[in-house]
Amino acid sequence: MRSFLNVFVFIALAAQPGRVAAQADVNGTWTAELRQGKVFLQVRTEPPDSSRSGDNRGGWSMGQSYPVDELSGLPANDERLSASNVKFEMRREAGTLAFEGSFRDGRGAGLFTFTPRAAYTAEMRSLGFNDDLDLWRRYQLAVHDVGPRYIRDLKTEGFDKLTLDQIQRAKTHGVSIEYIRGIKAEGFRTVSLETLVRTRDHGVTQTYVQGMRQSGFANATIDELVRAKDHGVTPEFVKEMKDLGFPVSGLDGYVRLRDHGIRAAYATELKQAGYDKLAPEEMIRLRDHGVTATYIRELGAQGYKNVPLEDVVRMKDHGVTPEYLADMKEILKDLTVAQVVRLRDHGITPGFVNHARSRGFKTTDPDELVRLKNGGLYK
């Protein structure tokens, strides 16, 4: 498919050699993919020579998903669209992007041209925006759908002292009027537009706010919700941990659990392995030291069942594996955790014990074995 898109764009550009180079208007290439009633559309074009500086150097591209009905001429509900000579338009207040190209199995490519709408500049000036709206700027505003309608709606919501750059940034980051009203409906009525850009970027939606409030965090601030969302704390995660009976303290407590890799499955496995009364900090300690439910069960199979938490962590930290316990169990009986750890730290293996016995040392005392090893009996 990628080969098809590349070849198509190459042929189309070759057929119109002066179209992009001349920059008499704004035009470029596009690719698109149809999926689930939406179009993921990416446009790319070279900026005018006067704009080629900084971020503009090397071309400008933008990709975004749109409902199919925003692109006049594309058939709805046809994710496998295959057709040549397809034409469709994106009509904006700033102007119209006209697309031509081909689709195969729901993926398309081709060329586009932007035609500005003559009345747009006057409409923007009537709203107090006297920015230099050259063709290139109007093209970018059209792509991001920034126009009088969005500006008036922002003003209705209390955002009436904004620069055009601030407005474009908000629209580019998906701060729709619906999103603003949804966040305000949850009690955040004085939030700034820049904060709304941040919350939108971090995935804090009205649904997320409602879910977290229903989970017991009715007084959480915007900043706290952003932090929680960034760290993967969802209403579902909170419910899972509560259902397991873990006494987590506050939103920060759930953030800490997530940061240390605690999931409901891990907590459930620890419960099933016999550790059903763990405090969150104890569970975090086990997780940080790589103690799994499997490790705990295997320790139990070697005779170390219901071992205190600190001893489990110590054995794991010192490399006491179930295999090591099984090997040593055949030679040394009834070792304490402290003895096993000491033997492991000093490299006492079944091979060393057998070697010592072959040299006439029949001791099974762990301390004596360590002295023999340290004394150079066997290296």
C-alpha cells in the first residue's frame, strides 16, 4: 500500500511540474485513511519563500482525524474505498481545500489546492483581529478550522481577550467549545484557556472528571486530575484496588501505586499466595524488589511458607532462588532464612559441599562451611 501511495504522489507531481514550485497559491500533497466513520488526513506543502525560516524550513505538514461528513465528496461508511479520480473538499470559513487523487482499500493519496474565501479577512478584522492574514496564514487557519464562529463561541464562554495565536493553539490542541462546556459543567468555571489546552493534551475529559469524582475524589483540583491521568490513575483502577480491600490514602496514594507498577492482577496474586493483609507500602516494596506471587509459592514448596515480608525481600535481593533451595535441601536440612542467605552470599553450592566432604570435612554447619570456603579450601 505504501508503495502505491508513493508512486501515485510521484506521478501526480511529475504531471504538474510547476504547480508546487510556483507557490502562486497554496497547494501540496495529501494522504488519507478511512476508519470507523472518520478520515485520518495528512496534508503537506512547502511554505512560501518568505515564510521559510525556523520551523517552516523543509515544508509544513499536519495530520488529524475528521468525521467523514466534514469532507464533502467522500462516501460515508466505506472503509474499503477503492477509486481513481476522487475529488472531495474541506470547506472552512477561511477558505476551501480541494483534493484530487485515488483510493485503494480505504487509503488514498493525491494533490490539493487551497482557495481562500474573500470575506474572511474582513470578518476577522470586524472581530478585532488586524493580524497580517496573508495567504499562507489563512491556509493554516483553514486547516485548523479557526474562524469567526469559533472566536464568537469562545467569547460567549468568557474568553474574549485572546490573540489569534492563542486561539489557533487552542483549536489545534482540540479545545472545542463542547470540551470547554463539559469541563466547566464539572465546576471548573474559571479555568484559563491555556489550562484547557493542557488538560486536553493530557486526556482529562469531562467523562474522566466525572468518573474520578464518583470514585471519591470530588474535591480534586485540575492539576491533581492532570497528574493522576498522566500516571495512569483511572476510575477503573481505583475501583479495582478498592474492591481488593487495599486501604489506599488519597489520590497521591493511587499515583504511587501506579508509578511502582502495582496493578489489580499483581495484588490479587499476592492475596492468593497468602499475603492478603498487605498495606500499600508493603506491596510496593515487594514489587520494587521483584517479588512475584510465583516466587512466593515456589519458596513455600521448598519449605519456606508464610515467611515474613522482610525475609522474602531479603531472599530475593540475595539471589536465593527456588532452584538453589532445592539443591541445598538435599544436603543441608532445616536451614533458616538467615543461614540460606549467608551461604548464598559466600558462594556455598552443592558442588562445594561435596568437595568438602571428599576432603574429609563432614560438617553441615553453615558457619563452618563459610569458614572453609573463606579459608581457600575450594575456589
